[in-house]
Amino acid sequence: MINMKTGIFPGLLLSLFVLVSCNETNYQEEIKTVDHLLSRIDSAQTAHANIDTLGITEAGVSFKKKFSFVQSSYEQEGDTLNREAALLISNYRDLKKPYSNFVDEWMSNAKELEFSKKQLIDLRHDLEHNLLDTNFVSKMVVSEQKATAEAVFDTRRLVRGRKAMIAKNDSLEPLIDSLITKIKSEK
């Protein structure tokens, strides 16, 4: 009679050995690179999630109202602007495009980050299981390094752009508010 303990134990060891040997990958370094890229994407997604799009949207609505008021006031009156007011309005107008495009760029960046993350997860899986042709692996890793760098750069650009936009708005808004007050008092 076969002893149950001695028959099962060697069978488990053999199964474990077969499982481990089948799961060995030829791409340990490439997997480390992909893990690093995933970490960069995760960090970029965190920075991206911390961008206050509601605040930008609200500031954009306020900007449009104020800019439209000033612009229509001078167009209706046919008044000529003094140099100082013209420069102020021109400088303030520079915020129009950043405000109107920001949320679209933010959403596009979110999609790109998510797509890059999925690509990296899929590549990692393929590397772990030796599913890719050896000649193709280095091309894929390089391609994903470039895609990750672009997505992370775009996220940083959004963060910097938001800060610059807010700083410019904060410096110009009191001057625009004073101009609006002056326009209203002259009517």
C-alpha cells in the first residue's frame, strides 16, 4: 500500500517545480523597466487627478463674462481705448485660449495616461510569459518608454499651465475688475 503522505508530497514538489520552471521569463530586465514606467504613469495619474478642473471651469466662466463685458462696452460706445486699458485688455485676452482648451486637454491627457498604463500592463504580462518574439521585445520597450515620457511630459505641462494661468489671472483680475467698475460708473 502506498503511504498517502509520501505519495502526495513528491507529487506536489514536482508540480511546483514544473510550475516555477514554466513561469521563468527571459525578460527580467525588461520587466524592471516596465515596472519603472508603470510607476511613472501612476505618479503622473496622481498629479493629473490633483488638478482642480472645477476651479478652472469656474474661473473660465468668470473670465468670459468679464472679458465679454469689457469688449462689448468698448464696441458699443465706439470709444477709443487709452494705451493702458488696451494693453490690459490685450493681456487679459491671452487667457481666452488656455481657459477654453484646458478641460479638453485634461481629458485627453487622462485617456493617454490610461492607455499607456494598459499597454504597459499588457507588455508586462507578455514579457512574464515569454509571449513576444525576442527581436520585437526591445522595440516594444523603447516604444513604451517614449509613450510614457510623452504622457508624463503632457501631465507636467498641464500642471505648469494651470499654475501659470491662475497666476496670470490673479494678477490681472483686480485690474479688470477696476476697469469694469470704471466703465459701469461712466454709464
